[in-house]
Amino acid sequence: MPPRLRWEAQRLWRQLGWPCAIGAASLALAVVAVQQGEALALRQQQLTAQLAAAARQSAMPSTASTLDADADSLAAFHAYLPRHDSIPEQLKTLLEVAQKSGVTLAKADYKPQEDGNAAFLRYQITLPVKAEYAQLQAFIVDALQELPTLTLDSVLFKREQIEAGEIDARIQFILLVKKPEVRP
């Protein structure tokens, strides 16, 4: 720093002191705060405009291309479903998965659940089983992986005593299949 400038700085410091330095720092901080406030206000306006545009776009009716894509997806889903006459094969696969998992199926209840509006049939399968928890879990996971149109509807566990190794369970699956073809 040149000597003249240093001398002026020292003279001002002696005259004004700490209160002036604190005031200058406060003024500088206020300027920065005002600039940040303006930047935040501008950003808020931009986000508000984007939000309004998104709200307007979501309120608009869906286009025909979206409806076509939905129809294509629905058609692909219906094409993926197995035929109604393949239910015995699907049940045989379910029994094989149970045997592989070490779960013995003593009996099973099967009943169709038809929905008049749907182009598919829900086939409800209720299986009362008794096995170790790990075997039941493996059976459920393997069954869902082996039969892609099988869904798990509910599982009810019951254990007679805490120390009992086996669990009584009631497993309810839903098998989705195409509706049977009506022949004239």
C-alpha cells in the first residue's frame, strides 16, 4: 500500500474507530442480502410460472396418442394372458412348485370370479397349508415367479404355540386367464 494511502487509512481509523467499521460491515451485509432477496424472488416467479404451466397441461384432456398407447398396452396385456383351457396346466405347475418347496398341499379350493366388464377371468385358488415359514415363503415367491399371471391375494398365518416349528397358513392366489371362448 502506498504511504499516503496508508496514512489516510490510519487517520480515518483514529477518527471513526470500531463503530464505523461495524456500520460499514453491516451496510455491506445488507447490500448482499438485498441482492440475494432479489435473486430468490426472481427464482420464485420462475417456479410459479412453471407450476402454473404444469397445472394447465395436466388439466387438458388427454390426446388421442395417449389413448392409443393405453389401448395398445391393454391389448398386449390381454394377449399375454394364458387361455382358459390352460388352467389345469397352470394348477399342475403350482403343485410342482409346492413339492419343490417342500410344501404339502392337502386340499385346495378353486372358483372362478367373473367380472362382466373385463375381458379376463379371475380364478381364485385357496390353499390351506402347514409347513415351516421358510418353506412357505419359498413356495409363494417361486409360484409367483413360475406363473407370471398368478397374483397373491392374501396370506393368513396361524401358529398354535410360539415354539412350534410349523405354521398353519391359508394362502389365496388369483390366477388371471382369458375368458373362455363362447362357441355358437
